[in-house]
Amino acid sequence: MATDYDAPRKTDEEISEDSIEELKNRRNDKNSGSVDEDEAEAAESFELPGADLSNEELTVRVVPRQADEFTCAGCFLVKNRSQIAAVRDGQEYCVDCV
């Protein structure tokens, strides 16, 4: 948004008058406090910890570690060999963990 620095500025009184008028308009607006979202529908989309997920199926394809990847000994994430930062006691550590 462009700002015109040459435009005349409002005084403190004009700014407070504008904001008071806006507040009065909002107070008179009956729909300003209502929420459009149904709470029951929103609650159904959340999964609680410890919920029974035994009948759920994963849709993620798991690929084994490739030849150009390593498992970091610090964060246990599989990363590309280009991210090896240190090797200590035969274990490889990534750039983020060093």
C-alpha cells in the first residue's frame, strides 16, 4: 500500500473521533459478536491423544534409506550425505545437530 507523505495529517482529535464513531458502529452491529463456525463440526475434526486409531490405514509410502543418505546420530532423521557435518566415534551428525 502506497503512502502519500505530502497529504495533510489528521490531528489527534480527528483520529479519536474517527475511532469512537467506528466503535459505536460496531456496537450497533448485531452480527459482530457472532461466530460463523459451528463448534460441534470443529470439534469433530480434532483427534484426541490416546484415541483408538486401530481401524485407520496409513496413506504414506515409506521408502527405505537410500545409498546417498545417512541417519543422524543426534536427531535420528534421515538426511542427504551432503549434510554430514561431523563424524564422532563412527557416528554421523548433521549440520543442524553440530
